[in-house]
Amino acid sequence: MVGKKKIHIFDTSLRDGDQSPRCQLNTKKKIEIAKRLEELGVDVIEAGFPISSPEDFNSVQKISQSISHTTICVLSRALKKDIEIAGISLKNAKKPRIHTGIGTSNCHIRYKFNSNPDKIMDIAINAVKYAKKFVEDVEFYAEDAGRTENNFLARICENVIKHGATIINIADTTGNCLPENYGKKIRFLKENVKGIDKVLLSTHCHNDLGLATANSLYGIINGAEQVECTINGIGERAGNTSLEEIVMILKKNHYLNLFSNINTKLLSSISKLVSNYTGIKVQPHKAIVGLNAFTHSSGIHQDGVIKKKETYEIIDPKEIGVNKSSIILTSKSGRAALNYRYKKLGFNLSKNSLDIIYSIFIKYADKKNEINNEELKMIIKKASLNYKIFK
Ligand code: KIV
Ligand code: ZN
């Protein structure tokens, strides 16, 4: 990718995604998802939060053994005990990373920690210093950075970089930012933090206002090099940035001069796997991987797509591993789609026959969501009994 800047894809489906309410992952499923994430080409797999439970600790250990070249990252609070357990859990990882940090907004400092900015600064520095005793690669997260005052955020970033942080995660934990503000925050840090060029700046955006993907995009346009995201956008509350969305945005917009290492042909299958394993359904109209994302239903669109796919498809479904788009027959469909579907069944209808069949079809379609092939055959049988449609 000559001249393009690489965006590192940090997948947190197994950590933030696992925090989705009613998520049904266990160690066996996590190992399989981790293997598929490695195949997909993610740069980092956040495998869990080892102090949170023995099962989580165990799955991080097992994932570390099963993954050959992708960085395995684990979460910890800025506490010695968390960091120690994180370090132990990563003993078998080929490329281990500890992700440690603390809330930096006034709201978190005052109400969560009953503390003050100076004490939070010390805790952050000490956490990074301690994590460095276990691994070389230490990512620092500023939790609720989206609501953190920029000058304090810059100071804390500068200090943790000085003490060895290799990646800085600017978390919009509450999904509070607008894309422009989040982008400006990233640019401000790029321009005002000493040492920022020696580390990767990371986005971690939540979707409380439906802006997680847009915010991540503005983050990387303004200088961030890593995006933290999940398959299908699963995650705490309204979820995280969706991996498939950010990756396809980069792929479709060459002018951004950004690329990821993701093999997009595997996106559809991993989306299905994660949905099955977590028990979290993908909404039908979800971008890229939703059931309807490549389904055309209305007559105007169907007519266009039959003439030229690009009229209503900006992504070739094959690019994400879906064989082809589909034309479904509903009461919103027109003659073009009906004729197209009959052709696929082997019927070549004259204009007159199509008009007759369409008038029967539309009465059925008004009563049903979708007309299937068996019903199409039944309609043609009915029409041929009453009209000389093939003469
Ligand atoms: O949303 C968040 O702030 C997080 C951090 C723990 C990285 O998930
Ligand atoms: Zn998060």
C-alpha cells in the first residue's frame, strides 16, 4: 500500500464486546473467535479482563496459547493486583500487551475516585511503570477522555509516554463526543503532547448517540493510528465502533490514504459466528453485515439494480464474503423485479403476460411480506388457467 498510512485494528469483541448485557461467551467460544480474528487480520485482540473472574483469566491464557502472531492485549485497572494478574495471564502470549488506565474526566475523578487531578496523574504514571515490569508493550487508557479537559489530558498523556506507554487510548467512554469535537481532541493531542510521535494514538468510541464509527473516523482523519472496535459493534450499553463499518469506510474511500490489514471477504462469516456465539442478534438494517444490507425491496431500486448494480450498491457483496445481493418480491416491487425473478425460474414472459401476472401477484403481495418461488409458480399456474398467457 504505497503512500498510504496503516490503521491498526484493535478488536475488543472478547473484552468490551463480552461486557454486552446478556452476552453468552465462554472460553471455548472465545478461543474460536480469537482464531477467526487472527485469520481476519486484526492487529490486536483484546482477550479479556483477567482479574474480573477465573474464567476470564483462563480464557486469556488459552487464547494466548492458540494465537501465533497477533498481539494479545488484556485490560487492567490502575491497580497493582490487576496488573500482576494481567501479566501472569499473558505469560504464553507471543506478543503481549497490558492495557491499563484510569478515568481522567472531572466527573470520574470526583465521583468515582473521590480524588483530585494530581493524585490521578500519579496513579496513572505508577500503573504504566508497574505494567512495564511485566511487558514491553503497555497501552494507557484515559477513561472518559471524551469529557476530559484537553490540557489535563495532554499532560497525563505526556507523563505516561515519558514512563514507557507505547499506545495512548483516548476513550470516549460515554459516547458523548460529536465527530468534530473528538477529531479536534485527537489533533490537539497530536500537536501538543511531547513524545506523541513515538507512540500510537488510539480511538475507543462508544455508540450511545450512534456516533461511534463517525467519531473513530474523525479520530483517524485527525491523526490517530489505531481504532478499537468490535464485530457487529457489540459492547457495553449501546456498543462500540463496529469493525466492519470502519474497515469498509477505509476500503471505499481511497482519498483518505488510509488502509487496514483486514481481509474483508471474511467479514460476513465472522459476523455470523459472533452473533451465534454471543446470542446477540444483528439488526437487519445494520450496515455491512445486516440481513438487509444487500437486499433490494422497492420497485424503483430493483429496476435500477437489474439494469446496473452500482445504481444502488456501493459495495460489491463479494467484498465482504456474501455471494450476491438479492431482489425480494414484496408489494413494493414492480414488474422489472417480477420479470427478473420469473426469468430465474425459467419463464420468459411477454409484456402482456407480465401485466396479467403482475395484477395477480400484487394482490397476493399486499397480503404477505414476501412472495417466494413456490408462490410465484402458483401464481403463474393460476394465471394460465384463466388467461392464455403463453400464447
Ligand atoms: O470505554 C472505555 O473507556 C473502556 C476502557 C476501559 C478502555 O472500555
Ligand atoms: Zn469501552
